[in-house]
Amino acid sequence: MTAIDFTAFVDQLAATSGDLILPFFRTALSVENKKPGDFDPVTAADRAAENGMRALIRRNFPDHGIVGEEYSDERADAEYVWVLDPIDGTKSFVSGMPAWGTLIGLMRFGEPVFGMMHQPFTRERFTGDGAAAHYRGPAGTRDLRVRECAQLSEAVVYTTSPRLMQPDERAAFATVEDAARLSRYGGDCYAYCMLAAGHVDLVIETGLKPHDIMALIPIISGAGGIITTWDGGPPQTGGRIVAAGDVRVHRAAMAMLKAGMVG
């Protein structure tokens, strides 16, 4: 599969999923809860989009694996594996807020090699292959590049919500939040793309699944950023994640998170 064929196919996946999702956005759609005792919503839009993308992958690349949020894994040990999150930020989606997106990632031999975040409502696509990252949207096309940030006191930090963290994680995050210039909540996948675009310096999350993060890894690294687990490990399996535009802020946040968890 050449790079040109691959890019065209990912665009096809994005267009198909967007066409299936948008008719549901800001409508009185039915919402199911996947996690009794908590709130983990899923909608017909999630399922329709993932089904549509899976069908395209099976038809075009029958030997490829598929890992998605809503359905069981298919050939997860294949050389190429697609990792899909039809709506990352479903809580924003059902609230009518635009901070959500479709994540389309590709692994080869277990390593992320390409990722796209598609926001069909705003008509924006963020892509990366680990070596470069790009934006396409109403503002045109451009390369994505993280910004320099020398110290945590100058940083803008995002998390989806501290309420998603365990008490010890929340306490550790608070030490970073208190040291930062500005902290904001919400964003899900969109916050990571704003980091790649040079508007955010740090994103800290917990409890992520592979489909939540896989597509974002090549975008962050392609834009010159760094993304790891809280203990410095590879991020593709999810869990506790730290993404930064500048290695100095990443290093400072990691040290504070570690100290906060010990404390």
C-alpha cells in the first residue's frame, strides 16, 4: 500500500464516517449508557460510523485487523491494524458541543504509523505520520507544529475532566494545574490537536483505551511534540497519558505527577 493510496483511503473513511454522524448531531437522538453506575454514553451515530468504516476496511483491505470502540476486535495480530473511535468525545456530542472528533489510526507491527482526527461539523482534518503533521479545513491547509514553552508556569494545560481521574491521580494532576499559567477542561481529542497546532502546551489524561489515543500519537509526534504514559512508557496501550509540545514542560509535568502520586 503506497502513501498516496493510503491517504486517499483514510480520506474516504473520514468522509464516510462524517456522512453517517452529522445527521445525528444536535438532534434529539437516543443515548444509551454502557457503564451502569456511571455515565459512558453511546449513540446510533457511534455505531453507524464504526460499522461504515469497518465495512470499507474489510472491502478494501481484507487482511487488515480492526480495533474499535463499539465492536469486537478483528485480526488484532495482523501486520496492519486499524484503530477506530467513531466519536471521541461522545459526552460533548450529546451535549451539542463541537469538541469531538472521529479518530482513525493505523498500526503496523503494533506501532502507530498514521493518524487522523476528523471533525466533520467544523470540516477539519488533522493528520500525522510521526514525521510530519498537517491541517486541512476552512482556514486552508498548513503544517502543524508545536510551540516552545520553557517552563510549566508559562504552560496552558488541558484535561477532559479531573472527575474522570481516581482520587490519587486527581491530586497529582492538581499539583501540575496549580503550577501552570492556565488550565482548561474539555476537548477530548481536540485538545491534543490544538497542542499539535501550537495553541496548547500540555494535555494530561487517565483511563484511556487504545482507541482513544492511537490516532493522536503520530499527529503529536509529527508536529514535534512528545507523548508518553505518566511513567514515561509508550502511549499506544492508553492508560495515564502526558502529551506536551516542549520536552521541558513534559519533563516538569512528569516529575510533579510522580511526586504527587507518591504523596
